[in-house]
Amino acid sequence: MQGMESFPFSEVSFYLVFVTSKIMGATDTISELQSLSGNQTLVSKNGNFELGFFTPGNSMNYYLGIWYKDIPVQTVVWVANRETSSKSTSSLVLHINTTTKSILLLGHNKTVIWCAIPSRKAQNPVLQLLDSGNLVLKEQYHDEDPKQYLWQSFDYPCDTQLPGMKIGKDLRTGFDRSLRAWKDENDPSPGNMTRGIYLTNWPEPMVWVGSNKYFSNGPWNGVQHSGKPTFKPHPYFVFIFSSN
């Protein structure tokens, strides 16, 4: 269950006309001439993750999200339109705009309620859900080099850090990634708790409640985070700190 206390922790307005075909059968990818709507989903190649429209908890609002495919209780790890929901799934359509090459989520009367803009000019982009849980916009015939991605959901985390996802600030570009808890189990909009990296002379993983510091792992001293000197290795995952 996700909520403010848990931590496995955009403006476009224009008229457009587009022609798409709906996806048929299980797939992990949509192209420019395809769309995702209704109860259709994308499923990653090995069936780890699924992307589609969902309603959280007791909410009547619809969102575009990614969740674990084979966990009986739906466990959402990423939400696209967490601040702009839709009252009906029948009007929601996800597609790649053929002119701008942006990812667009359209709602009632084809209003854009969420979009993702590629980092550079694209030729033949496709939107693919990877087995890592990363949703990526990439050139259709490019390899899987993350440096070639035009956009990826891992750069815009919600409340959950998945393996391979980076949290913190890119010192070269200034781009900052942090986790924001849901408001509550029925509302995935950003809540009051944030996890990120506090930058001082020694970078420090931090949890904030509002603007107040709530918890710290301690500054990185070159070997470990000094606030957790007894932190033991885990058999299934490892946190890696890097400074650029």
C-alpha cells in the first residue's frame, strides 16, 4: 500500500489532429501510428511490468501508470499524470505525436493532460516498456544504450526507486531526481515527504517532511554514509553512490 508514510518511494495546450491504430495483442512497444486506450496495456518483454490506466484505492480518478505484472495486489511504481487525473478511462489515449514526436496523454475532448518531450529531434520514435520498469522513448532502430534514449521515466521517478534508477543531482546538467510520496493511498499526487540528495561538501541522502529534514543516512565520507556505519550488505540489492 502506498501512502504518505511509505517509501519503496508538463504544460502543453494546442489543437491537434491525428490518426492512430490501436495495438493488438500483448506488446511492449507502440509506434507513432499506434495508440493505447481503454483497458489496453503494454507488458514488458519478460512480463515483469505492465503499463496502462488504473484507479488507485477507492478513487474514481484514472491515471496512466506502471505496476508489477504478476503481484496479485496491484503495486504501482510510477504514475505519469499524478497531478492531472481523468474522470473516465474511455476518453484517455496515449500516443506519440507525429509532428513534435512528444508522448501525449489525451483526455476529454482531446485535451493534453500529460506530455513528455524528447531531449532531441527524433526521426522514427517508439515508446517501449522495459523489463526494468523503465518506460523509454527511443529511435525505432537504435540499440538499448540508455544514452540514446530520447526520454525515460527513470528520469522522473514518483515514490519508488527501482533497480537501475538514479536519485540525486547531475552536477553537469543540474538535473535533479528525487522521490515524492503519494498524498495517500487514493491520491498519487505529490505528498509531503521527499527523498533526495542534500548537497554540501559531502553529499547526504536525506528525507524531508515539507521543508524540514526528517532523516539522514549521514554524509558520504568516501567509503560509506557516516550515519549508517553498521549498514549490512543485502543479498538481493546494493545501493551504489557515485559523484560526477
